[in-house]
Amino acid sequence: RYDRYPLGWPRGSAGPNLETFAQDLLNDGVFEQSKCLVFGSRGGQVVLPFLWRALGERVPPAVVVNAGCTEPYVSATWPQQAITFLLMAGQDVFFGESPEAYIADVKSKVPAGNATTAILFVNEMYHVPQADLLGQVLPCLLATLLAWQAAGPGEPPEAELQVVLSILAGTGCWSGRL
């Protein structure tokens, strides 16, 4: 029902759409009751930026699969202190450039001076993450976000970030960079 881009996007449509979905959840107070948020590509493109416009830095920490919040059509200012973990796919058919260029492009979209965003690039991950990969790293990504929130924006949770890399390395199946 909601899985459509809003007006102003290519092939966008009037509600219900991803933006009205975000508004409905905001009206229901869902975000005020959440410790962390997890967004897929379209959620990162539409729902998270909508929340940034509505709530600013009060948006709970978020994992964004495929770095959707860095896409060109995103029309929100990224809050300087937004605690965000971008999970990027090395096998994503949409980026079409070298991994280095893709990562550099995404980094360029994070506000200058932002010290609350981490990027995990997984070489073997597809646009739709493999279930076993997500099952292994998502709990660590969420723990990292919560530790970052508890420590404060100027204190990256180094130990938790290293655990994320250790999990990747320990599987023998996944590789990547933080």
C-alpha cells in the first residue's frame, strides 16, 4: 500500500506512499517509543529524511541499508548530530561505479564535521542483504548505535565498531571495510 515514492520523485504518486507512511507513524507516536530505527533503501530515501525534517536531531539512531539517505532526490538536511550507520552493498547493481568511488560519493553527502555517522561496506552484500549476513551484523550495528548515543556525539564507540569488523572477518564469508 505504501511502497511508492511521493510526489516530486520520478514515478512519484499521491498518498498512500512512503511519506504518508512516515507521517502516519509520526502521528501515532511510534518514533518517540523507538530506541533505534532500521531502514531499507526506500525507507532511507524517503522515510528517514521526512523524519529529519519533522524531528531533526530527535530522530532515534538509525541503520540505513544501501545508504538511501544519500540519494540525489533526498530533500532534507541531514542533522549534524544524527547517529547513523550506513550499511552498503558491494554487489549492489544500482551503484555502477568502483567501490572506492561509491564510498567516496556517499561520504561526500554526509555533512562536513559530522562525527556520528559510520559506514560499513560489505564486498559480498547484495542490494537486498543476505539473511545470514544481516542476522550476524544487524545486532552489532544496533548495539553500536546505542553505545554511540549513550557516549555522546563526540565519542565514537571504538570497541563496538571493532566488533562489527571482527564479526565480518570471523565468518570467513564476508569482507568489508568500516
